[in-house]
Amino acid sequence: MNIAFLTSGHSPFDDRIYYHLGKTLEANGHNVLIISSKTELREESGNIPVNCFNGETLSKREKLIAFSERLEAFNPERAICSEPLPLIASKQYRRKKRKELLIIYDITEWYPSARFLKEYHPAARWFGFLKLLFFNIYASLSADAFIFGERYKSKPYRFLFPFTPGRFITYFPDLKYISYKDHLLPGEKLRLSYSGEISIEKGFGNFIKVVSALSDRFSDLEIEVRMVAWYSTESDRKDCESLIRDGNKNIRFQFPGRQIFTEYTSKINETDIFLDLRKITFENNYSLPIKLFYYAALGRPVIFSDLKAIRNDFEIEKFGFLVNPEHTEEIVNLISGYLKNRTLYEEHCINARKLAEEKYNWGKVAPEFLNFIESV
């Protein structure tokens, strides 16, 4: 079966699209093509070819034509779309060619998300929200089936399209991509990391407050912070670089920067405790962070913002804590507890890896995904 992935928001080598969904289909005998409008790239050397274009300067109509042309050359029987625009492109291709094409919407983001609304003047954001919302609903009418990455994000679609088949296929990692090794907490230093977008909203300000407070409390402790991260805007760069410059003398920063998926976990593997202290906004509160599953697979304790999506769907109490991200002193006390109680630390490391091996890994959901795509 020919199966095309279409995305206007992700790179062709996105971990979910390429390394999990795509690899599973390819390993089971299907012909897979990935079409992305994020970069100009055509690559046919691997088992999964990519045929992409740079849509940055293209109009919506021109993007639709570019997607449609690539679909026509591949002649797929399934189209798995990550955003509304590829849904419309797939529908137009199907109508034009009068062929049987099943269109599947893989929903992993809120749409419209807060980052889309930043493009609008504050006074016009309600207009922008409604415009994008209705566009998404219109595009979703094209879908013959839904894949949901998580429970909360499924609710609007299950309400609006109760008769459209859907399946939950979450973000568990394939453990073959995780360079796991047994871990003990070193006594002379504490290794932390920050990964993802560097911004105040994503929790960098809260993260730095905790690191600075740790430095003040444990003046003899060397604190190493690895920044496997990037700035999304120039404003974020200015706000966050000043916080880094103000760091204390026993804090040492490393900046490996943004990494390709296959290098990501090796760059964060030398981390003793994972922190994610993002703001508790509506969108964050009802979104399940993908990083959490990778941290569990690496076998490390975690301290996360107390998000409903985590609290209700994840056994984090077995290997970490949920906190108010603004309560710096409480978070420092929890880290101090790990430093003083090595037994608790080792127990949480073991529990994290055990949960990844027994529950939170791609091997548990891959057969269900494959069956859904083949039989829907």
C-alpha cells in the first residue's frame, strides 16, 4: 500500500512522523513517502523517501498545488495529515483524480495554538482565533479517520465528528533510539539540562530561578546546565540571555543547541534530574509533553509543572514530582531531597525505566497503529 504523510508544520524527519509512524509502516511492507512544506529537500536514498518544498514564501493556493503535485506522482491509497492545510490538499487531489484515497488526520496539537495567534494584533486575536478555528473544522470534514496523540486534544473532534472512526496513538518512544544506562547520582556535581524552545512561557525563567537558588544553597556544588535548546524569537533571546549572564559562579552552561532526533537523547543522557517548569496556561495544562516519555526511558527522576494532562494520565509519582513552577523554594527542596537521599533517587531511576519498558514505549502501540491504518 502507498501511504503518504503530509505536514505543513513539521520537518520531514520529525520523530513521530518519520521515526515512529513512518518506520512502522515501512517495516511492514508499505511504501511510504513524506511530504513537508518546511524545507526544500528531495531524498530517495533511504527506505522512506522524502519529497519536500519550502512553503515559506508561497500562498496557501500555491502550497495546495505543491502538495497535490507530489501526491499525484506518488499515487497513494492513504494520506496521513498533520495539519488542516494538507487535509484540504488531499481532498482536492482525491476529487480531481476521482480515486479512492483515505484521508487520516493525525492530531497532536491544539489548533489554533497560541503561537499562531501571536501573529495577530492583540485587539484582533479573537477574530484570528475564530478564523483559524473554523478553517480547522472545515478541513476536518475531509478526514475519513482521526489519530489522537492524547486524550484532551481528542475531545473537540469526538464531539464534532462522533461518527468518524478514531484511535489513540500516543507519543511513546521506540526504546531502540534511547541510549539507556544505569545511573548513579555523582556527589561532586549536579547535571541538569534544558531542552526545547528557550522562552519564558516554556519555563526558562522558572528553570533559571531554581538553578540560581540551588547555587546559593549549595555553594560547593558544581552545577552543569546543558542547553539542548534554541530561541524561537529574538525577543526570547534578549529576555533569556540576560538570565544566563546573571548566573552564579558555580553554574557552568554548555550549549550543544538544537539536535536531530537521533542525537537528542545522547545529548541529554548526562542529566541527573530532569526539570520542566513551563507556565500553567490553558494550552500547556491540557497538553501532554512528549519529553516526559523520553526522560522516563532514560531512567531519571523528573520534576514537572503540575499539568492536568500529566496528573490524570501518567504515573509520575513513581519517579518524580508535580509542582507549581513558580514555587522555587519547594522545587529546590525536592532536588535537595534527592541529593541527600540516594536511595530515593535510585528508586525513582529504576521505576522510570521500568515504566518505560513495561508501558510507555512504542512497541506497545505500534501494532494498534498498523492495524488501524490497514483496516480503517
